[in-house]
Amino acid sequence: MEPSKGLVVRAMAGRDRGGYFVVVDAAEGFAWIADGKRRKLAAPKRKKIRHLQSTRQTVPMEDVTDKKLRNMLKQYG
């Protein structure tokens, strides 16, 4: 899986296992993810790509805020 910006993913490992996040950026085997609650857009979490599972859904990242991100992810979990 090569994550792209805006892809909705599920964390499969770590203390955030089972949570849904949006990929903010990706490079060199890592993805920076945020959910707008525990992980804000200003301070995304770096996570290995192999610890993420794609939902094949994307969200628009134009003019997104933490509150909008939380509302978008509510339907997933």
C-alpha cells in the first residue's frame, strides 16, 4: 500500500490500534496521520506504513480543520 494524502486508514498496531486516521503526508515507508482529536493536524503521528490498513476511501484535504476531520471520521468508528 502506498498511502496518499487524504486516504482514510485504520491503525493495526500500537496504542492507537483500531482507530481511524487520515494520512496527512507520506514518505520513505512512513505516513503521518491525524484524527483531529488525539492527533491534531498541527502535530500528526509518524507511523510505519506496514502498521496501517487502507479503507480505500479518501477525504478532501482542502481547508480542513481538526473539527471537520473529526466529523468526517465519525462514520468510520
